[in-house]
Amino acid sequence: MFPTDKGESVSQYVSRIIKMIDESGIPYKLTPMGTVFEVESIEEALQIIDRAYKQLEPDCNRVYSVVKFDIRKGRSGRLEQKIKSVEQKLGKRIKK
């Protein structure tokens, strides 16, 4: 999620969202092309998305957002486990 009406560099706006996610205490990974986070329910995910939007709403007129959900009942720690599973199949660690 980022504003499209603030020029080429929007890191100051994205950092607001990351700060909110970090302070929420949920597991997340910041990547060059987006942020992945893990919660227990769709309701929690939608609350985080709503809170993220509210970080930008006051001073951004246009906000772009892409959302994907991977819902798997009874599993947690998937942010790390998905990577480990691929690394096991490769027989080596993925470069970070």
C-alpha cells in the first residue's frame, strides 16, 4: 500500500504503515516489493489493512493497494516455514 500522488519516492509514507505493523506485534517481513504479515483470522488481516490505509488517508488523495491471502487452518509460523521448506528441497539456504 502506497500513495500514488506523492512522487517517485514514497518511503516516508510506507514507513508509517511499517511502524504501525511493527508496533502491533504481529510477525511480518518487509520486502523490496511489499510487506507480508501473519495473523490468525481474516478479520485480523482486514483490521491491519484498514489501519494501514488510515495511516495514509489524512494526507494522501490516491492510495494503491494489492492484497493477497493465504489461509491455512491450524498452522502458524508460516512466514519462516515456507522458506525453510523450499530451502530443504534446494539443499541450501536462499540468499537474503
